[in-house]
Amino acid sequence: MKIPKRYEDLTVIQFQQLEDLKTNTSLDNLDKAVLRLSILSGKSVKEIEDLSPTKVYDVLMDAIYLTIPITQIVTPENITLGGIKFRYIKEIHEYNIAQEKDWKETIKNFDNNYFKCLPELMAICHQEYENGKWLYNSDNHQRNVELFKQSKLSESLGAVFFYSNCFKSYTEIIAACLAEATKTIQEANQMMSEDLEFQTFLKGGDGNTM
């Protein structure tokens, strides 16, 4: 029985199902093992239950990597899913405001759990090749979500890591710039409020401006 032997070979939907299984408290360890192997192998629960417990656990030894948190995955330049060519957006300025809003709203709707909305995020941070150009077409969002569900983590997860890091840095930079601008304005206001000669000038007085 063949199962993926590293995170990169899991499909997005397999990864999501396995993550959900980790938090399932209603199943005992044997039931979890059966369901985990069913997800990994694509076999039905009934087929897995026909195996001996020893066989189930022997096969699952090849999935020991699931006990280790997933880390950064290298992102390919482009991928083809369902006959459509995609590439991840690797320049922050290539994202439009609508995409950034969609990203934040999606995360919010899933209670800040990236794993639960991976296909949606992948559809947001990829462009598709249409009529000789790379572009983001929001009209194709739902179709692309379904395509990304079947993609391998090695093909598409890196884009989410990349944008998450970029978006965090981008947000921090914007916040820092706003803070610096606010500080400058406050300092200027304080200086002008303390400058009696300038205040006299503003009021139309005869203050000396030399």
C-alpha cells in the first residue's frame, strides 16, 4: 500500500483532513489510525478495517513525518493544474487592494486558521496565464479553489508561506511609516504651538518673520 512519505507529496485536501483529525477528540487511537491511513492511501475506511492493526501501524510508520510541524516549502516558479498554468505572485506590489482585502477577510472568516482555508488563500496568491499574459482573475476564484485542493503541497503551499511573510512585513512597514509620519506631524504641531511669533503671524499680527 503506497502513501505519501513526506509533506510535499500530500495534496492540499489530504493535509487539511489530517490536520482536522489531529484535533478530533471523539475517536480513540485505533480509529484515528484507521482514518489517517484511509486519508493517506485513498482507500475506504472499510478496506483499512479489513487489515490487521499491525499492518495499519506498519504502513503508518512511513508517515512519521506527520508528527513534526510543517516548515517552509520551496515554491516552483509555475505549475499546471487542470490544464491551467499558474504562478505564485512573488512581488508584493503585484497584489491589488481587492486581493489584500480578500486575504484578510478569508483569514478572519476561518478564525485565523490558515490550514482550514489553504485552497482559498492559494487561489488569491496565484496568477494564471491567459491570452499570453499573467493576471489575477477574481471571476475564476471558486474554480481555482477546487483546483488547488487537488494540488500537492510542494506545488502550492510555498506561495502561502511567501505571501504570509511578505504581507506581515508589508503591514509592519506601513505601520512604521504611519507612526513616523504621525510623530513628525505631532512634533511639528508642538513646535508651532510653542512658537509665539509663528502663532502671532497666523493670527494676522505684526510678528517679525525674520
